[in-house]
Amino acid sequence: MATQPFDLAGRVALVTGASSGLGRHFALTLARAGAKVAVTARREAPLRDLAVEIAGFDGRALPLALDVTDQAAIEAAIAAAETELGPLDIVVNNAGIAATAPALEVTAADWQRVIATDLSGVFHVAQAAARRMVAEKRGGSIINIASMLGLGGASLLAAYSAAKAGVINLTRTLAVEWARHGIRVNAIAPGYIETDMNRDTLNSPIGEIMRKKIPQRRFGQPADLDGPLLLLASPASAFMTGACLVVDGGQSVVM
Ligand code: NAI
């Protein structure tokens, strides 16, 4: 193995939902490891700021508008990324949304929106990227961001937990089908990770109750996902495919 097993110099990556939270962090982590990164999201303005930040440490990022529920946009973004940066080696399927409601009250529109983004979006981005990887005969690494909530029942999150469970098994199926092409497909299932979107809740009295259910008695920080991300993105995980790395401070293994 190389002396620096997590080095991504010369690799090309694409991250969905990179405008905020974990996606933004993943893009920075991949760029710091040497990858050229297509940073994609629905809103382009925050992506331009991210690209400037990445250029600040001599990294390379290409901001691209991409709504993962729009199949034509997926094809266009991947084509643009490959034209500007080169053939894709790494895809991080990070874009995701949640809708919170009791199952009896979930609307059809909310159900469709969450499944379209969190499950169908993951499939369509993975499929479009894998088609390119097969055509280029280069293989690649696809990393799907699932959730601890895809491992068991979760109150008020019917569509989200179903979509994330779907992502975990989709990961296994794509791994089986695409191994012959040298494409590895793995998932990361984070527990509660503190980002701008959930910081207020996690630091509220409800958050305190949630924290006590975690064996490590803390919420994760985005940097807690750096090791798993770089492992799955790099040749250090060459013999791993179809895996789901749970990163939750032990929460999902409590009896
Ligand atoms: P976030 O809300 O900050 O980030 C989600 C990103 O996805 C945003 O950039 C948003 O604009 C983007 N997005 C939403 N719909 C999109 C669409 N149709 N097309 C393209 N981009 C779209 O939330 P966070 O926490 O950073 O979540 C990132 C991923 O990690 C999600 O898949 C989430 O389910 C997952 N996750 C997060 C956990 C946490 O505690 N923060 C725990 C477990 C999983």
C-alpha cells in the first residue's frame, strides 16, 4: 500500500448537496486530500464561496448547479465535471432532506419529496456516474450517505427512515452488480452530527435527552466522518464494497 493510503492527489470527485452542512465539509475534506472536486447543489452562490475557500489552500473546485431530483440536470452536471476536471473517480451522494410528522399525517407530497431526493436521487446520480465509469473503464468509488435512522424504526420520520434504509440496501445491490467494473459502492450511516441545520435542537433540552442515549455521551462533529470518508474514497478500502460504516458514537448498538 502507498505510504499515504488516503492521498487523493489526481482524483476527481463529485459531491451532491455541497452548499451546506456535511456536504460542504466532505468537499473540503476531499479537496484537502488532493482531489479535484465538483461541488454541486441547487443554489450556486454558496458553492462559489466554497470554491474560493478551496482555492485558498491551492485546491481545485468546480461549482455546478444540480438538483438531484432532475435526471437531465444530473447528466449535464456529470458531463460538465468531466469536461472541466477529468473522468470521475469518486461520487459522494450526500444531498438529503427530512420531513417530520406522525406517519398518520404524512402528506403524499412530503412522502414523494423525501423519497425523490433521499432515495431516487441517490440511485440516479450513482447510475449516471457508474455509466461514465464503465465507459471510461476506470472503476471508481461511490459513497452514499445513509443514516443511523435507516437501521431501525424512527418516530416521526417515516419517509426519511424508509429512504435511508433503502439507500443501505441499494448500496449492497449496486456493489454486487458493479464489482465487475471495478466500481465500489459503500455507505456511511452517521448518527447525530452537529451542523448549522440542527445545532439549535441538539443544544436544547430535547437535545440533552438525545445526547444521553449515545454511549459516548456526545454528538458527532463533521470531522468525525473524515476518516470513514477518506477510507471509502481512497484505495485504502480497495477490498470493501457494499459496506455500511456506522458512525454514531455507539448509539445504534445499545440494547
Ligand atoms: P443539510 O440540510 O445541511 O444538507 C443537505 C444538503 O442537501 C443541502 O446542501 C441541501 O441544499 C441539499 N439538497 C437538498 N435537496 C436537494 C436536491 N434536491 N438536490 C440537490 N441538493 C439538495 O443537512 P446535513 O446534516 O448536512 O445532511 C447531509 C446528509 O447527511 C443528508 O443526506 C442527511 O440525511 C445525512 N445525515 C445527516 C445527519 C446529521 O446529523 N447531520 C445524520 C445522518 C445523516
